[in-house]
Amino acid sequence: MAEVTKFFDRIFSSIFGKLVDIDALLGWFIARLPRLIGALLVFAVGWWLSGAIANLMVRTMERAKVDKGISTFLHSCVKVIIKVIVIVSALSTLGMNVTTLVAAIGTAGVTVALALKDSLSNFASGVIILFSHTFKVGDFIEISEHSGTVKRIELMFTTLATSDNKRIVIPNSVITSDMVVNYTAKDIRRLDLKIGVAYGSDILVVKKAIMTALKNSSSVNFENEPVVGIASFDDSAITFDIKVWVSTKIFNTSHYEINENILAELNKAGIEIPFNQLDVHMVEDNA
């Protein structure tokens, strides 16, 4: 030990001269070595436990079929809280006055809260979103002229994936202060279609052809009766309104099948689908 002390003494003396008392420094380090090791163990084990406990909580909630947005949100919160506790515990093991530290953190927290009021607003809005059940992960929603499928609900932001695979990150405070349209809140949605037929067509034949087309469409839900009727008399066609109910999961693609079936049935019935045209009648002047 004496040789080690002399070795470090020569190194420190060459760097700092006589400003450092190597014996006192080494004695201080040895005296506090158990606390330092204990603090490192507390920090390492606690940091690992923060992730393990948070992940265990998420798996438990998944088995209980808790909404994925809530589990993601709570996962972030639990990890942050446990890590703060671990840091304070490690400092306490080193011998620091934790009471003073907590008071200092509280004072600093007030200052930080004022500086980060927008972030705190996002956090509070995230809590409101999760527990008000306005929407959940997997829903297709529209917010502030943006629409997409909800992928994540986090502490500060909600992430959407658009139909063309873009990612939109929206602050939670924007969501709670704006109108939200949830397109997938219900299992079925009403699909509104229009079809024009030529003037002179037999209205009953047209309606029968359309109803046959709807019955042949696998996407139509007949728990709610479809509605077919004349909507307007336009320049070149009689326009029919068609209101049918379809599964929300296939809403965006169901109108393709329905339109194709309607066209096929109208052709079978000999119903003409007109296009815009201008008829010019020549009047002879006999004068």
C-alpha cells in the first residue's frame, strides 16, 4: 500500500505540485468506498428494475386487454417515476441530505413548470385523451385537417399514420382543444352514393335494379335497411341517392364493389346512364 501511495503521490505532485495531499485524498476515497459501491449498485439495479417493472406492467395490461394507448402512456410514466426514485436513493446512499435535495428539486420544479407550461399542458391533455376514451390506438381519426390511424398515444404527443403511409405527430394539447372526428368509433358506417339515369327511364325498374345490386354486394349490412330514392332532377339525368350501411373495416373499399354491381344490374335492365350533352333544335324561318 505504501508503494501505491508513493506512486500516486509522484503522479499528483508532478501535475498539481503540493496542492493535493495524496494521503488525505486516498483516505477520503477509501473511507467512502463502501458508500460509493452501494450507490452504484442501487443506481444500476434500480435503473434495470425501472425498465423491467414498466415492461411487466405493460404485459400484464395486455393480458387484461387494457387499451394499448393507456399501457404505452403508463409505461412512460412509470419508468420516469422509478428512475427519479433511483437517483434520489443513490444520492442518499452516498450520504447526501435527501430532504434538502427534494426541497431543491421542488423549488426547481416550480421554475421548470413555468418554463415548460406548454409541455405540461400536453401531458395533462394526454391524460384526458386516455381516460376520456375519445379515441384509442387503431382508430382512424381526423384532427385539424389531418387524418390517419392512431399508432401511439404518449406523454406529450399522439402519432398518426396516414393512408399513404406518412407519419403525423400532433401535440396532445392541440387534440383536446380541437374537434376530433372518430371514423371507427362504431362497427358500421353509412355509405352515401349517387347514380344518374336517363330521363324516360322506368323509375321502378331502376330502383329494383339498384336493390338487386345491393343484395349481391357482400359488403352491405342489411341490419339497417338501404334507402334508394330520387335526389334531384339534373340537366341530363335523374339522380338517385343510395344510402347503405357497411362495415367500418371495409368502408374505404366497399363502394367499388357496390358501384360495379349497380352498373351491371342497370345494364341488364337496359337502363341508360347518360353523360352531359347539348341538344340543338333548328327552327326554320319561313318568313
